[in-house]
Amino acid sequence: MQTFDSVEDLHEFVEVLLRRIDQRYTAGRRAVVELLASSDHPLSISDIEIRTPTIPRSSAYRHLSDLHRAGVLRRITASDEFARFELAEDFLHHHHHLLCSSCGRVIDVTPTASFERTVARMVHELTDEQGFLATSHALDVIGHCASCQN
Amino acid sequence: MQTFDSVEDLHEFVEVLLRRIDQRYTAGRRAVVELLASSDHPLSISDIEIRTPTIPRSSAYRHLSDLHRAGVLRRITASDEFARFELAEDFLHHHHHLLCSSCGRVIDVTPTASFERTVARMVHELTDEQGFLATSHALDVIGHCASCQN
DNA sequence: CTACTTGCAAATGCTTTGCAGGAGA
DNA sequence: TCTCCTGCAAAGCATTTGCAAGTAG
């Protein structure tokens, strides 16, 4: 999933980003980053709490907020209103999300290059007249995941 | 903006949707619907509070929740995490959103028919392998609006 | 040493809910 | 007259913050 050859490279880059805002890369933050890096979908606070029980809630919130501020994480909001986090796209392949409106689950899907060329062209089409300067885009598909269709 | 010839048609349809869930179309709910219908972009709770000061917060929340449950409204989450509401797409033209990450503003943009055909084809491409049943999609463009680019 | 981190508990702030009086049909 | 609606105040709940002890460099 990562565009880094090794986990060490990932950590090194995260550390650089944190240093830019005078933050240290401590064990707790490392644990959060590793958890997110090992997941194939965005995690909510409770996901994180369950999988790193030694980290108190308030610290987890602070880690997420600091890492987000440093540009390491991306915060997304699904159909339910729990914030979910994933590594920023600098660390991952660019991808889109399938949001299950039944269970709230978020599924990552990686588009093909030609797919993305088309999206980029279309984004331009939408923004040009508005004088809007696009920095990124998100194509969310809302529906029901395979396990919620019985 | 509406696909209805008159505001009366809009209200009539809303009333039907509410009746389906044994709810009445009262003055407060009407005011919320009219406000959303007159806006060219999604409104947050505080927008609504400011523009309909006679409606108490708790009632506004209840109206939004009931109207949402009836299928009249669509709830969206922008880059800041304030919920915003707009009329469901049955009442509006299908459209996408430009999200300004500087000021949080949400701008509606209406795509062309050929644009949407392409999006629909691409959505299929993303979901088919996952066994995911798509019901709708949202293409959000993140960036900076014209007034936030100085 | 000096500055950043962390854990706990308390506080915040948005949102929801209980309840009693009011209104629609 | 039965059921739904509304306003107020109180409660809930995810998230944030103050503070003091801990740790990195």
C-alpha cells in the first residue's frame, strides 16, 4: 500500500514532517502511524483505541491532531459522523472511497491511470469557470457493501 | 435550481414524503425547506439559525433530522466538520461540490450530461469488482475558492 | 536544562432527548 | 380527541484542554 520501500522510510519522512512543526516522533505517535500504515482502510478513533489499548483516548486524539497538522494524515468523514483517518496520499497511492451507508464502513479503491486522467480533466471542467483552484479531489461512491446486501 | 415549476409543487412533494413516515408538514419545517430551497449552496445549522432566528436550535435539529429521515434532505460534510444540509437531489439538479479548504465554503457545480455519463461509467468501474451496490456518488473538489486566493 | 509529551480528570460544545403544553386533522 | 409537534431545560457524547509529571535532546 505504501509508496515507500520500507517502513523505515515511512517513519523517516513522518519524522521530518513532524520536525517542521517542532514536534517529536514519539512511541505513541509511531504506534498510530504504524497502525494506519498497516490498515487497508481508514480507521476511526474507536478502531484505533481497540487496536492500541495502551494509548489513552486523549493522547490518541492529540496524536491524530498533531499528525494531521504535520500533513501526515488525512481526515475523512463517512456517512456516520465518526471521523476516520488514513495516511496522507503522499504516503499512499491515490485512491477513492466506497462508503457503505448501512454499516459505515469505508473501502479503498485504487483507480487506473486512465481513470484518473479522465477525472482530472473533469475536475478542470467543473472548476475553471468558478476561478476555483483545485488542489485535490475525492470521488466517493455511496451505496451498500457486499456484506450489507442480504 | 429546483426541478419544480413552483414552490407549491415543492411543498406538495415534501408533504407527501413526510406523510409516508406519519409526519406533518408544519410551519417550522416549511420554513427550513424554503430556506434550503432558496439557497444555492448547502447550509449549516448555524446558517439556518441565523436566517430563521425564531426557530429554536433543538427544533431546527429535529426538523432537519425528520426531513432527512423522510428523504427530503441530504446531509453533507465539508472539510470543516460542520454538517450541512441541502434539498435531496430529487428536488435539485444533480450536482457536485467545490470545497474551499480556506474558508469552508461549499460551492455547487452542475455537471453536463456527458460529464455525468462518464462519471457513471467510472463509478461502475470502481465498484463492480467489490460487489458494492452503488446508489449515488459525490465528486468533491478540494481547493481554494476565488476569494481565498489573494 | 528547556521544550515538547502524555495521562488524568475536568471542561467544551454540538447534538439529542424528556417532558409538558400546543397544534393539526 | 388522538397523535404529532415544539420549546425549554437537562442530558449525552465525541472531542478538547488544563495541569503536573515524564521524557527527549
